Amino acid sequence: MGKRRNSLALCELATLFFVQILVVATGQSTNATSWTTLSGKPPVVIARGGFSGTFPDSSASAYSFALLAGLPDTILWCDVHLTKDGVPICLPSITLDNCTSIADIYPKGRKQYVVNGVSTAGWFAVDYKNSDLNQVSLRQPIWSRTERFDYTGYPILSVTDLESQVKPSSLWLNMQYPKFYEQHGHNLRNYTIALSKQVMINYISSPEEGFLKGISDRVSNITKRIFRFPSEGLTDPSTNKTYASLIKNLTHIQTFASGILVPKGYIWSVTNDNYLRDYTSLMTDARKAGLEVYAADFANDNLFSYNYSYDPLAEYLQFIDKADFSVDGVLTDYPITPATAIGCFKNLNTSSVNHGKPLIISHNGASGDYPDCTDLGYQKAVNDGADVIDCTVQVTKDGVLICMSSINLISTTTVAQSEFSSRTSIIPDLQTTPGIFTFNLTWDEISKSLKPVISAPQSDYYIERNPRNKHSGNFIKLSEFLDFAKDKDLEGILLILEDVEFIQEKLGIDVLTAVTTAVTQASYGNGTSLQVNVLSTDSAVLTKLRQDTKYKLIYKIPTNIRDASTASVADIKRFADAVAINKYSVYPEDKHFITNETNIMNRLQSAGLKVYGYGFMNEFVSQAWDFFADATVELNTYYQGAGIDGFITDFPATARRYKRSHCFNAGNNTPSYFLPVQVGGLMQLLVAPAQPPALAPLPVLSPSDVLEAPLPPVSSKTPSNASGPSIQPSHATRTVTSIFVVVVLLPAIVLSA
């Protein structure tokens, strides 16, 4: 059984090696620059259990992939535990039940031991001989990550297995529990000394002072000894000193260690509501003591400080790209992201703005950080480097054109808990559920009585955005948006027009004439060089604007497609200059794994149409597993891999930093960690039982999907009496509707509270 699994792991390694050949690792040196590390060299990247954010922690593929995807000198981290017969093995936890299949193999093996003063229950390696563990396979211990690589049946690796199979250039062994193993008859000091004669160990870390002192003169001078700090509230079992006291006496630590490994919160702590405080004095104190500082607990799929806007690259730069300090290394589950931070993003020119490809188009302003379509959201989008800022045009009861991301105010404002909450209606032309619409309230009622509410597109995963600014900012009129944008360093503006037929026919408002008049009155075309872009899912709207204006017109395809017929593309060319498609139309996914690249980009671009992708955001749950929970990896793949012309994004800052990267458009000098991901590469590594069921192919766009009847004439209704054809239910129906409204609106009320 053990031999079979080892063979399977070796086959997997061979597959990874093949992928490595395909990727072609080129130009892997980091940019030449000065660093404020203790040595003056770039920080090191330590892969905790390998690329454990994707593969099971401490598996052969996790270790191999870390070397493939990251820097060539990536350090492989092994948490060392001892078997009953004293074999050092690599496992992420002292208990095996969450990270292996041991409970299935030995269902009666659960024990309870005191580990550093804490009663701990589970399955322990110290109760099994190494040969007993041949039947046990590794599993992904973090349930929010994909479990599909568990089916591969990765064997538990000994330290010597790791060295012989993966051949790391640098190895870090963490000895977390010397005292525990001593209580079970094992001298971890002696095992470590013996192991150092078989394997080149570059780093040894431990939270126990006694252990590090015990090996000080028995291991090679090449091996760095690092004192690891866990929580400050704990005590070193070898000395009974609290870690809180030890962190204040770094000169003492320097007598037996060359560096310290600390949770990242020791350097940049956060408030109770998860915002950054000013950095602590730890880096300064450590430098005075001559100690290196390594920061731990980095993972792209952590819910880290809101200051980083769900961008893991921003977090790494906070630790390595400061004028007064840089940590000497980072311990991470995703080594590709710190590799790009070190190699491509240090010392960027943050004032440079390039309006070339790919275009950065805001989505409701910087809606990842502020409520949609507010003055603060637009200002941040400009500050963050958007090339184009957008306004979704809506109409109020008194005919004022405003910027609002949804015609339904429940989605974007506090209207559900306001004095206007009774103005709900069901308008089948717009939606099948109750709503309170922009045309139900006057501009004064909206601007003076309601507050904006920040969007929460990933609320199903309990992920919220920037809660301190949940209601920040002011709503703005279209005229104010146009005036705001005029003197900004932008390529242009984007006006989004939806529900035009309904507004003209049911409300009696000539919205197209009103919009074009507002644009003209704001001196666009005469007093400004900004390009006016209009986006719509309605081909009739764009056809009308093609006849009457010189705007750049963008046709939004609201459904996912894999291709478009020649006839449908020809139809689009008659009324549009560009197309906006959902990002999943380029790289379809199955269970969050990319399956293939479609032909849609080639089809549209070969016809002379620009293609902009929408749906880009930083939250890791919005991305395929293939992008390693890193929005920059995703952007890079869509640009370098698919050749997309622009991003419509909630987070313009992430896209702007990407365009400023030292590795952007680097050609043959592009390092391997900045290449686009191999399309379908991860899915190819899944064994047959782990493969998700094949999905039906996405549809092909046809002319019937594109062509629409001309817009109807504007009705004779006036804005003051136009409230839309709502359904007025009977008393009995009204009661049901009221219950429905409570159920539907409750989440909105909670979110806006």
C-alpha cells in the first residue's frame, strides 16, 4: 500500500515537472535595488508546507509547486514531528486528524495528551511507527480551500524524503514541540544533530530556548537558529519565561539565535475592527540587537486588515517595501505572491499614469472601498489610477439624472429602513421582487434622507467591505459627475444606460436626449479631451446613439458565452466599438477550476472590436483556484494570456499597481512567477475521482441575442406623475407581499445598519 502511494506521488511529481518545462522559467532574478533588510539582500520567501494554499500541506506536490511558482531560492518549510520509532516527518500540526486520513485508517487511535500545558485530543504521530503511516495520506486541513487534491493520496514525507524527492535549494525545519517529545521518550536535540549530518539544513526554528541552546555548537555554522514567537500570552516550556517578557529582551535572544520568527501582528497590529495600527518598535529593537526578523501567518485567503482591500500583494509590500525597514523574510502558504512583491513591485513610481492597454475602468467608482457611485468612491477611483470612471445613469421622480448602480434603491441605500420603506412595488418589467426605485423618490428625498450602503458581492461568504466607510460619501447627480471628471487625469468617462425603453415608454422621460444634453452642457467635446464612452446591454440604445453622437459605444453581453457567430459579430460592429464580457466567458470554470480558454477574445478582436472584461474584484472567493487567491495573478493572466483590452474593476488601485510593475510588458525578461497561469493546468493535475463532472459548453452568441427592436417613442407622461406600472395587490395579496418584503428586505436592513 505504501509503495503504491509513493509511486502515485512520484507520478504526480513527474506531471509537475512536465508543467514546469511548459512554463519555461525565465528571467527569475529579482530587480536590482537596495533593501532595508539586515543583510541588505532581498527578503526570503519561506513556503510553509510548500504551496499549501493549493495542495495538501507538506505534500510532495506542494513542495515541488512552491519551487516552480515562486523564486528559485524559495525556502521549503517543514514542521517536524516524530513517529514512535523516531523518524522525523513533515506535518502541519501535532495532531494528525485534520491534516491526514488517519482517523479513517485507525478509527480507535484517538488519544489525549498534555501539550505544553494544554490538554489536547487527537491522533498523534508519536503513537505510530513510520511504517504504520504508509497507509495514511495527506489532506487539505483548511476547509475553505479545495479538497480535490486530497484524492491523490499523497504520502506523509520524512525529512529525508523531502530532501531526496524535491531537492530544495534551501530547507527550514521548525521544531515546535521538543518538550512534548521529550516527555514521550524522544530527544529531539539528538535527532536534529543526527539529521543535520544527512541533510543540509539552512534554518532551524523553535519556540523553546532550551532546544536552540542545546544544538548551538552541534550543527553547522551554515544553519541559522531562529527563535519562534507564538502568542504573547504563552510560556516557553523549556524556561517558564513568558513570550511577552522575551520579546522585550531581544539582546538575550541574540545570545542563542540569529533571528526571530514572529506573527505578523507583532509588527503591524490591528484594531478590534481589523484596521491597521501604526507599526510597533519591534523592527527597530531587533535591528539594535542584530537580529533578523521573519514574519509569519501570511496566506492570500486570510481575512486580513481592511486597509489592504483584500489584496494580498498590498499586505506583503507593507512588510517589505517601507523606507525605514523590511522584514528579512515571510512565511507564507502562497509563495508566488511574495515572489512577485519582491521581484516586480518594490519602489514603484506611484505617480506615473499610463492610459494605454489594458484600460482600467472603475465599476461604480472604487466600489471595493466606498459605497457605489458616491463622491468619495469616484475620488478614490481617480486617486487609485483609474483610466475611466463610470456612472450608471438613473432617473428620479422629479426627472433628475443621477449616478446610482441600481435602479432599485434597496440594493445601494438605506431606503429599507427609512420613512420611504412603504413605497415598495413590484414592477415585472424590471424585477419580480418588491423594490423601491429611483423614480419613486425625488432627488431631494434621496440626497437628504438616505445614506449610501457599500456593496457586499461576497456576503454569502460573510465577507464585507470596509465597514468603517459603510455609509460614507454622498450621492451625486450626473451633472456633478461630469463636472468632477473634467479636470482629472483620465482617459475618459463611461456612462452606463440600462432600462431605457422602460424609462421612455413607462415614465415618459427621454433619457437619451437628457444624457446627451448634459454631456454637451458640461463642455465635453469642446472644453475637454476626455473620451465619452457609453455602455449598454441594449443594442437599440447604442444604435440610436450611433446615429446621434460620436461617443465610443460599448455593447455589454450580460450572459456567459464561449464564442460568437460571424453574423452576430457583424451586427455588433454596426452599433458598437467595443464589447464588455464577463471574465468567465474567457476562462470558464468548473468547481472553481479553469477548464479552458474560449475563442471569444479572438473572435471579437479579429473583427476590430476592443474587449473589456467585467467582474474583477479582489476578494479571493471571486477567483478561480488557478489564480492562487491573488487578484494580480488573475489580472496578469487575462492581459498577458488572453490579451484583454481593459478591466472593469471594483478595485482600480490593484489594476494600476499591476500596470506600474517592473515586470509589466517585460517580454523575454518576464520572470516565471509573473507569467500567466497555464490554462487548465490545475485541473489536469486532478486524479480521475477528483475530476468534477463535465459542464455543458457555454452558448455561442447569435444574431437573435443581439438585435432588438428600435426604442419606442417617449410617452406623454411627465416625471411628476410617472411612477411606473406597479402591481397593486389586494388586501390578502398585500399581506403576503408584506411578509415577502420583510424577508427580502431584512438582509438589506442588516447590511445597512
